[in-house]
Amino acid sequence: MTVGIIGHYKCSEHDMGDHHPENGKRLSAISDQLIRSGLDYVVRQFDSKPIDKKLLSLAHTTEYIDFVLNNAPKEGDDKFVVGPDSVMNEKSLTSILYSAGAAVDAVDLVMDNTLTSAFCTTRPPGHHAEHDKGMGFCFFNNVAIAAAYAKQQYGLKRVAIVDFDVHHGNGTEDIIRNHFKATPEDDKGYLFCSSYEYPLFPFEVTESDIPPIINTPLPATTKGEQFREKLTAHWLPALHKFKPELILISAGFDAHIEDEMSQVSLTEADFRWITDEVKKIATEYSQGRIISVLEGGYAPSALGRSVVAHINGLIGN
């Protein structure tokens, strides 16, 4: 089982302001825990490349892409507000392009069998970025771009995206509905499964068990047992029925009990459990192919430990 980690030091340079929780220290915390665990000697590590800007249109409108690219601050410029809590500094665009590029690179490395699965340790995250706007720390939707790229470049018919971040992946749902034009009658080969605390940002979310969207809300009181019960009931049957040829994970770890971003109380063991369940499905239908992309997780120690548990699950340790 060959697992890779894909990232770039430039992803740490995006800065939305002093004391902002989505900062470069998140990647340092992950790196420290990978070294402490010994996993840095076990996995293969790759530097990502900036995404070919033409590929951004796989998930976003030309108007929105131009808005971000043309307003990106240069050295000495003031910060630029792209959307609610999505602010660019002079180094943000580089981080954004390397972050999206990592997800595309992961598709290539998995599809050419260099890797069985990959984890993209990158920022800024992407799952709140809709087809025509950014928000919630996000600018471009890394997993949605990667999913569309996998279908376009490799002819895959069925790609699943699973999102266990504590916040709903509204951007990914929006892109599947409004950019990919997927409907229950014609799902266009996509399945999106999202669990999330509700009510919590982005608030306006509709529960759904109808493909291509499986939205599974979690009460603020949710602990590991309830999390596992919910996903077993709602996600796993849909994934087995869908039979994905590739699974992408929006891997957010902000549902951890130590993370102040939410009230859901998960632990590393719960993230390991859902990784194991996704891996079983990937082994059965997808030749084991999984691409995981970092989303949330803002308690540094808990984030690092959770990523280690997640990667150990991808490896099968």
C-alpha cells in the first residue's frame, strides 16, 4: 500500500491576519506529528506544482476566476477580501495555486499507480468555495477541481467525494448542482457525502439522502458512537450502491473534541474509523484509490494527531 503526502512550503505563506485560526502553523503541527510518529519515513513525499490556471474552470466560472486572479495583492498592496472570511495577502495567490495543484497532482500520481492513495497537506482549504464565489477561508474548491479533472483526464465514470469536516461542504454541493449540473435523475457520475454539525456555518443546509447529495447533519452533542451510527446508516449504503472508481476525501478535523470551532466531540479513533470504512469501499470498487485533501482542523496538536491516525488508516497500519 503506497501512500504519499503532497504539499509545498509556500502553502504556509497565505495569511489572513494575526490570530486567525486558519494559518500556516496548521501545516507545521501536521509535519511535527508526522515526524514524531515516524510516518515521514513510511510515506512518499512530493512537492506540489501550481495548478494550470485553465483547470480552475473545471469547477468555477471564468468571471470568478478572473476576479480572484486579477485582484490578488502584489508586494506592498493591502489585503483583498474575496468573500466572507476569505482574505488574500500578497502571498495568498501562490498558496492557493499550490493547494489546488496538489489535488490535481494527487490524481495523476494515483491514476498512474505511483501511489495507491494520497494526502494533500495544503492550505488554504477549499470546500466552502462555490462555483462563483469564495467564503469560509476558501478560494478555489480543491476537491471539486480534482474530481472533475479525474473524469476529464482519465475517463472515470463515477467519482465520490466524502466530507467529514464539521462544517458542511456547501461549495462542493453547489458545484455539483450548479456547475456540474448533477441532479437526482442524472447524477453526472458524482456522489457527495457530507456530515456536519447543524446548525453551524454555513447554516442554510438541507438534509438529504437522495443522490447525488447525501447531507448528514450532526447535533452539537454528537460523540463518536453517534457519528459512526449516522455515517453507517447514511453514507455507506449510498457509497456501495454508487460503486465509485475513485474516492476523494475532504478531510476536516475540526470536529475533534479539542477543537473550539465546534461542539461535536470526536477523537482520533473516530477519524481512523471513517478512514477505514472509506478504504474498504475503495478496495472493493476503486482499486484502493483514495485522494484526501486537508480542509479544517484548528487545534494544532489535535489536528496533527488526527492526520496521523488518518494516514495510518490509508496505509493500513
